[in-house]
Amino acid sequence: MLQPLSEAGDIAPPADTPQAPPTSALPDTTRAPFTRSLGDRSMFSGDLPLVAFLRSLLNPTVILASLVACLSWYGVRIDGHYLMLGVLTFFVSSQLFERVDLFQLQPGQLLVRAFRDIILAWPVTVGILAFLIWATHYDRIYDTRALVTWFIVTPAPLVLAHLTAHWILRGLARNETAQRRVIIIGASALSVRLANTLSSDPLLGVTVLGFFDDRKAQRLPNLGRYQLLGDTRNLEEFIRDNRVNLIFISLPLASQPRIVRLLDTLRDSTASIYFLPDLYAFDLIQARFDEMDGMPVVAVCETPYSGVNALLKRWFDIVVTSAALLVLWPILLVAAIGVKLSSPGPIIFKQRRYGLDGREIRVFKFRSMRVQDDGPVVRQATREDPRITRFGRFMRKTSIDELPQLFNVLAGSMSLVGPRPHAVAHNEQYRKMIKGYMLRHKVQPGITGWAQVNGFRGETATLEKMRARVEHDLYYLRNWSLSLDLWICFKTFLVLFRDKNAY
């Protein structure tokens, strides 16, 4: 939600007596399963071939098929111009729908998530295509009726295609299960989690046979429903007798000599071998595997806005912010006049905040207080704070005082969606008290964010509440996508006028 940035700052110093944290919990997906991309389940190369194909190409293929159907309906001849549109559509939709991966969901979750993710991702695709058509003057060439119909009807076949693909693939995966057998070498909390992930996704078509570990049973974590099959001395014989197809080695990074010996032992096996390093001891942000001149590199902490994602994020900010200013300029004008008439002082209040990579920025807002704190000590606004003007109280309640930050977004120092910026004085205080606090600055700060739409707006009177807000911000960094940004914007408007923490 649009969180009030008070002249006195966002965050209060922690109380002497900590209170219990809010009950709002982070989703279980804060740390996604380790795969080729540490946060991207869809890139696991152990997928069945048909599953892997559909994960990559289902969405763009259905979108193109819908385009062809609409053109045929209106009797439009498909020439070189429409072929160019098809190529452009395939590229744009492949990028935007990359994270719309619905295949790991259970049937009961599928319908709701399909509507949410597809209906959020498709308008962005349409917006990009419409802008490119307008910019190249192809709007004079293309049939408007066919394209408008295509834009409107496409979400329905996308949802239907995912439902159909799930039904078909789950049947195929059940038939393949007996042919793909998995063992895990090394019992740990991470490897048990891997076993649960493999077992819970029928589209992988695998059966987890159990664990091998050289330690005694009493020293092992709880394996749940999985068996301890023995130690590594019996490994070769077991693999041969049980036709094992997939082997995961889950040993600590310090066990390199053991890993080398294991790989030498398994050299005679035809099973596919995966190494599962326990990198989750670190605070992973957009972790993934990269390659530099043939050398594997693990990105442990990285901004989610890299490559094409950076362009998409910036395009989204510029287009939506420009549209918002065109609609909201009368409100900005009335608010500016109201601030000027309600109390002496400047219309716009500027406060120093930390932005991307910890660089200092100036954040704009309509002045809602009689004071303008921006020094080494910044006191947070409280309920019934006498420093707040009468008109300022109305602006803060409705978040109108935040609207000048749209110009921060256009200038590139802020984004529409991201972690809320805190006063410099509070940043310097909390970076020493909360682990991972400064990781929030791997992206531009936002006008609204994941923490704000989950109840962490306004006063943060205790250290525990501040920790909860930071955890929500880090969840956003780990799981960023344009569809998540759209979902946050949608939730912002839902809760904008109902939040009791706005004052």
C-alpha cells in the first residue's frame, strides 16, 4: 500500500520492551527449491520431455494460435506484416510469461493461480505490443477489430490450455513413475526438503527410494516417510539392482574429498547425477547459476532487474506513472493549493533516503506537517501527532501526500513497486541491528511494496515489527516478477482506504 512517508520519517526507534511480531506470515516460498536457477523450479532438466517443452512454449504457442484464429475469423489475410507481429509476439510473451509457471501446482490451486498470473501478465504483453504497433505506425496496416478481439479473448484459451495440459501430463507422469527412480546421498534438512519437492510434483514422474548416509541413524535428521537405505559402501550394488535413474549428492561444501570419491565411484553408473550444495546457509537474493567463458559462477546475491528484466521494469514504471499523472494531475493541483493555504512553509517536502545500491536520494511528498525533520534524529509520526496539519491528516489518510513520488519514479530514483525507503538516520540505526537489512537496496525503493500490502504500513514501533517488514521486502527481491508487481499494485488499491495504520 502507499505508505505514509512522514516528514519525521517512517520508522520509530525500537521500544525498550519488544512486542510480539504481527501475525502476518511470509509465504512458504521465501526460499524456492534449488534447481538450475536457484529460485526457478521450471529450469530443472529432469523434467519429462513433454513437460519441459510445455513449460517453455505453451503460453507463446497458445497466444499465437489465438492471433491466427482471430485473423481467420475476420477474414484477414496473413502477410509479412502479420508474420512480423507473430515473431514479435512470440518474443515478448516468452519473456513476460517466463515466470508464469503453473505446472508445479496441485489441481486445487491451479484455477485461481492461472487466472491471477495470466490476467496480470497478459495486459503487460498487450501494452508493449500496442506501443510498438503505434510507434511504428503499423496501426494503419493491421485490422483493428481482429487485434482488439485477440487482446480480449486470449486469457480464456490460456487458462483452458493450462487446465488441459495439467490433466494430460499428470496421466503421463503416473505412467512414467516406475521408470525414474531417485536416491539422495547425504541426509540433511535441505535434502529432505528436496525429497518432499520431488515426491509432491507428479509431473516429474519420479519415485524417491530413500537416502544413503555414512553416519549412524541417531545422528541423522528426521527423514519422515523416507528410508535410510544404508551407507555409501553399498551404493554401486543398490544402483545396479534397483535401476536408479537420478542421484542427488547433498553433502556440505567442506566435504569436497568425499564428493570427489563418490563421483569416482559413480563413474560406472548410467544414472544422471546432480550436486545439491547447501547454499541456503547464505541469505540468497535472486541466486542462480551463470557462466563466464565456460566457468560456472553462482550468483548468491543479485538484483532481480538484470538484462531484459531491467528494461521491462523501467518500461512498466514509465508507462504506468505517465498514465497516472495524466489522470491524477487535478488532484495534485488541488493538494498543492491546500498545502499552501493550510499552513506556512513549502508545498513539497524533501527528505534524504537511501536508494539503489545505498546511494542517497531525495524523496518528494506533499508537506503534511509543520516541521521538516531531515537530520541525524528523525522522530516518526504518531497517531494524533500535533505536528500534522488538519489538511495534512487528510492527505496522509488517503496517501495523497505520496503522489509527488511519481516524479521520483519518472526520474529513475524510485520505482512504483519496491521496498519503501527509510530516512537515512533510521537506515544507519537498523543496518546494525537487523541481518540483511541493506539487501533491500539491491533495487530501487518503491511507492508501494510487498510489506505494505501485507499489513506493514505506517508506524513500526518495535524491532520485531521492523524485522518482519524487512523479511517481506527480501521475499519481494527473491520472487520478483512483473506479475508480482501488478498484483501488488492491485492489492494497493484494494486496501488503500481501509488501512488503520495510515496516520
